[in-house]
Amino acid sequence: MPLCSLEEGLEELKAGRFLIVVDDENRENEGDLVMAAEMVTPEAVNFCVTHARGLLCVPVIGERLDELQVPLMVIENGSEKNQTAFTVSIDYNVDTTTGISAGDRAATILAMMDSATKPGDFNPPWTHLSTAVPSRRSPGQGGSH
């Protein structure tokens, strides 16, 4: 699989395409299928859950999570091995159904990016879409999430 430069990767994301971002072999030693949240579609969500088969997760800055009143799932300095800052999972509840379909998950992701979305626009925690607070590290500084 060819590697690309940071600039090439950003161009791929801007074009709405996926990247596989591989983390440090001493951490989780995995690859994450990544795309720009603003470009997500039900087809992209379906591709992720069908082919990547892992946890569908959206990195969101802490300030936005505070605006939406989405709390962390694991306390800081807790027992989770890699200290990944996951939040409780959420579902968008405007014009969606159960939250599990690719369309509902795409709607949730897009709603999280929309500044007009309010905390009450999401169902109570423990639903279908996980979010994580990204680290403050720049790309290339190591680590993950």
C-alpha cells in the first residue's frame, strides 16, 4: 500500500475520499479508516461498517462536545489501557429512526458538525455512535486518537 505525504492526504480528505491512518506499533498497532466528517454519506458509513468492521467513531473537539453536553465515558486517568478519551455514544433524533442505520449514523455525524444543532437534538447516551476527543498532538507526533 503506498504511503502519501501529509499534503496528499489532506487533498484526499478534501475530495471526500478515505485514508487509512496507521498508528504506532507500540500502541494499538492498527489502521483507522478516516474521512472528513463534513463529507460523510450513508454510503461511506455503510462501507466503514461493512469492510472496516470496527468501532465507528467521530473525533470531535472538546469545546464542541461541551456545547452539545456530551460527557466522557471514561474518567481521566482511569483504567482504560490506552487512555482514549471516548464519550458516551449518541444518536441524532431529528428525522431519523433507530439510529443504527447507515443513514441515521451519517445524519448524526453531520449534525455534530452543524453549529445549529442543540444538545436536545440527540437521544440519551448509550446508543449507536461513539465520539472521541482527539489528542492535541499534531500529525506525525506519534500516538493515536
